[in-house]
Amino acid sequence: MAKVFAGFLGTTDYVPVHYELFGAQTKAMRKYVQAAVIECTGFEPERAFILATKEAQRKNWEGLEHEFSELGIYGLEPVEIPEGSSERELWELFDRIGELLKEKDELLVDLTHGFRSLTITGVLSFLFFRSLKSVDIFGAYYGALEAVKPPPPEGKHPPNFLRELSDNERSKYIA
């Protein structure tokens, strides 16, 4: 069992901002929400991996790795994923996530960036391996840079609703 961070990296030209999550704000302006999520939650991963296409790694890996090092997190693992343009490529993503997660890992995941088909497949994969490998999902976050209103109170945001839904007896075979 290990504390694991997983996130998706996209090809966007990210801009530095102060992120806020449930009253905790980043000390420095951050370009990468993945680092902000770790900073604001206080999560201390033993392993951290970022799922990214070749293009996303080329455009943003160096900056992301730098922000993680500012938080004292080294050994950030790039996991190359396909573009997600076919069913076969989505199954490749599913397989890669399955290889990365170990029995009873505690997982913090950021779903902000990447093509929607990839992040949706990621969510379904994390939920599947939550059941198969008894992975505890510590939290799942989406950084809404455009949001102008404050987030809902803790316990009332969609990741907790999804967790409750996946725990529901009738839906236990979905995940």
C-alpha cells in the first residue's frame, strides 16, 4: 500500500494563478493544477505519475516537474499514453492505469487536463481498480480555472457523490 498521485497533463499553454481548494490556497502562483492539488490537500505521495501524450510531455513536462520539485516531490513518473482516438487506444490507457496501481494504494487523482475521452476512461479505470485492487480514492479533483463562484462545501462535490454512487449496492458491478 502506497500513497499515490495520478494526474493527466494536456497540451495547453498554462498560465500561473493562485489556486484555492476548500480554503487552502497555493503559496506561490502555479501553472500546473496537479501541483496545486497536492499543495492544497497536503497529500504526500510516495509515488506520483502523470499520464500524458507525447505532445503533452513535449510541451509541459519540464515545467510540471519543476513545480513538483518546489514541493519536495522528486521522481515524478511520466506515463506515455495514446491520443485516445480509437477503442484500442482507450483500452491501452485502461491497461496502463491497471499496471500502475497496486493492491490497497491510496490514490489522489487530478482530472483537469487531457482530452475528455482520456479523462473519462481514466475515471472509469480508477473506479474499476478501486474495486478490483481495493484502491482507496483519497480524492478526485478538477481545477476549474474559469470558475467565478466558490466551490461547494466539502462533501458536496461530484467526486464524493461518485464515490457514494459506486458504493451503492445496485451499482457495485458497474465499477
